[in-house]
Amino acid sequence: MSSQEDPPAELDPEDDEFAALFDELQELEQLVDSEDERRQVRDAMRAAADSQDHEPATFGRVVWGFGRSDLAEALLGSLLFGIPMAVEGGTIDAGRHIAQHPLYLAATVAIAVGLVISILYVAEFQDVRVANPIFGFIPRRLVGVTGTALVVSVALLTGWGLVEWSTDPAVVYESACICAVAFVPMAIGAALGDILPGN
């Protein structure tokens, strides 16, 4: 056995170079004076992120921005994790249960969003950077991933006749609770589907 071993994947020098480049570009973005200069820095960041695409790596990439391909990946991940929830009768039972306990509903949604934040920004599967936040502080990727999961859960469960949107508020509330239960794994799937390819 050789005394010199390959460094672990997370310490890949090329990954460190991309991370350092993004750190410098983000600092530059804060320092420039005009919006035109900021746009040029963002274009450079986009070009740097795109230059990684020819490298065959799944983990350790810098992920910046949220575009159509990210949305498609989130949609696919959401469906992969969500279809079992749509065909499983336990989803309806759990939804009816949390409909009787509004705090459980709030906790379910909060946990789902917390898990997405953890997958995207804490677990460090990828070096996920925030680009053009909404209102200056809400990450577009977070909104895109959770929004995709929410739309898919409502559309899938409605399309397959598992929830009903009538004029009766009690029925609508129960349907929303059932969708919230399905939203949890769909949000996890959307987050993983979005960042694991590393785009």
C-alpha cells in the first residue's frame, strides 16, 4: 500500500478552485458600483458554473442559479418520491389525522421546508450558492424546489382523485392536509433531484 493516498473527493483541488473562484466573484459582485457591472459578474459566475458540466462528477460541484433544467430535475425528483405517496392509502389517513391537529399541519410543512434547506444548504452534497435572491434574501432555488413539490403534490393527488376541491371549506382543508403529507417526500425528492446531477 502506498504511503501517499488520493485525497478524499470532498477535498478535490479542482473543487476548491471553483469554490474559491465563486467566493471571489461574489465578493466582487458586492463591490462593483453599477448594475451593468453586477450583470457582468453574474455572467462570469454563470460561465464558471457551466464550465463544470464537462467534468464527470456528481458531488462537490458549485451550484449557482436556478433555471429550466433545475426545474425539470426538481420535477422529476418530486414525481419519483411522490408517486408512491399517491398510491399509498396511508397518505390520506395521515392527512385526515393532521387535519384534526392544526399544529401537526404547521409542523409537517415546517419540517418539509427545513429538510429542503438542510439538503440544499447544510448537508453540502454540492456547494450551493444563492443567486439573485427574491426580495434580497429568499433563495430562488428554495422557492423553486418547494414550489415544484407543492404544485406536483396538488396536481397529482387531484388528478388521481385522492383530494377534492369543493365549495365546502372543511373538504378543502382536509384536501390541503393530505397534499401537505405528500408534499414532504416530494420536497425531499425535488431537492435531491435538483442538486445531485450538479447543474
